[in-house]
Amino acid sequence: MGEMMDFLSGITTDQKNVTILLAMQKSEITEHLIYTRIAATTKDEHNREVLTRIASEELAHYGIWKRYTKQDVAPDTLRVWFYYLIARILGMTFAIKLMEGVEKRAQSADQAIPFTIPEIAGILKNEEVHERELIALIDEERLKYVGSVVLGLNDALVEFTGTLAGLTFAIQNTQIIAVVGLVMGVAASLSMAASEYLSQRSDGGPTDPIKASVYTGVAYIITVALLILPFLLFSSPFVALMLTLLAAIAVIFVFTFYVSVAKDLPFYRRFAEMAAISLGIAGISFLIGIAIRSVLNVNI
């Protein structure tokens, strides 16, 4: 704190610098309110304490900039509500990590006033490292079961993009394909949930086997429902299949992005790998469907 104040005291009152500092001040008070609101709705005492500590640090940073600007700054209310809702829907860890943007924030500060405060980038990076250390202390239940969700989602994507692609050419009737797919999907989701329960129970890990099985089964059946939906809405099996493949890519994109942000994992490589596997299996199954229809002379 003292080191920061020494640098701030030497800054000239250039309007451009003041504008930059006011923007940083606004960001600090906004993030203070975001952390405070998320903490207020967090039931876990440990997580609430961590979030409150981060909120206090953001308020302290706001006070540093205010000493220099000598102005109060209103928070960005829309941003507060946006991240609060994201936290409620997708989890606090995802919302916080999406909000922070550690490297970009430090780099923008460094580029904005590189000659006025040469050390500011390093100081901000140190502050962000501290925040990351605090964020790492957050223990969120849904992240414990990401592996179970991945299991259900991956299996549904790989199995059902392939199954629906094969059925499309073999049967070429959207209603029959949808019914067959739905029956298979429900049965497979129950099977996957039971398998995950037995796997978690035999491993004796920290996760609850029942919760793990529920996460796996729900992820599986939701994915299957999204993949089958085009066959219920369209009469052309090939249009339905195209939309199903697009839905599969969308599901892969959204979930991969979520996991990449929440768990600090690389996005593009994981997305490309998962998409290639699902679409590759679909392509192979489509060719198998053509072969089966031709060899068995199926004509529905």
C-alpha cells in the first residue's frame, strides 16, 4: 500500500491519467459490489469468508485510487447484476474467473500509463496474483462433479451423434428415429448413472456417489434431448441430422468454454479434440448406416 501511494504522489495531474485512474477506480468499486452480492447469497461459510476478503481488497484498491483522484465514482450497476446472475446460474467460480481477466487488465494498465507509473503493471499483477490465490480457496460443489458431467456429456455426444447419423440413412424417418433415439437415450442415461455410482463408490473418493451419478445421468439425458429435438421438429431426416450436428458442436463449445474458464484449462485444443471425436464417430456411423441399408435392403 505504501509503495503504491509513493508512486501515486508523484503523478502529474494530467487529465488523461486522471480519466484512466477514474476508470480503474470504477472497476474496483464495481467488483467490490459483485463479490459482496455473491458472498451474501453463498451458504457455505468458508466460501462466504473468502469472497468477503476479496471484496474488502477491492474496496481498499478503490480507496487508493480515490486518494489520488479525490472523487467518488459510481459502480457499473449493469455489470454488477450481470455477473451476479452468471454466478447464480453457472456458479461463482466461473463468474469470478470470467470477470477477473488477470493478464489483460494488467497489460492494459501498463499500456495506458507506461511513463507516468512504470511500476504499476508489476504492482497490479501482484494484486491479481493475491486475488487468484484467494479464488483458489473457493470450494464449489459443482466443480467437484465436473468429471461426472463430462462423462455423461461426452458419452451422449459421441454415442448419439453416431447413432442418429447411422439411423438417418438406415431408416430415413424422423419420427421413428426420434422414438428409437429417445428410448435408447433414457436407457443409456440410467445405465451411465448406475455405472458412475458404482465407480465412485468403489473408488472411495471425496465425492458423493449418488450426486455423481445424478450429475452424469442428468448431463446425459439433457444432451440426448438436445440432439433428438431436430428430429421431432423437422420432417427431413437430413436437415434434422445437420441441425443435430450443429447442436452437438454448440454443446461442446459452451461446456468446453465453461470448464476452461472455471478450471483454467486450454480452450481451443480441448474444443477441437472433442468436436473431432464426435463428428468423426458421426461420419463413420453415417457410412455404416448406408452400408446396412444397402446390404439388408431396408426401406422404411
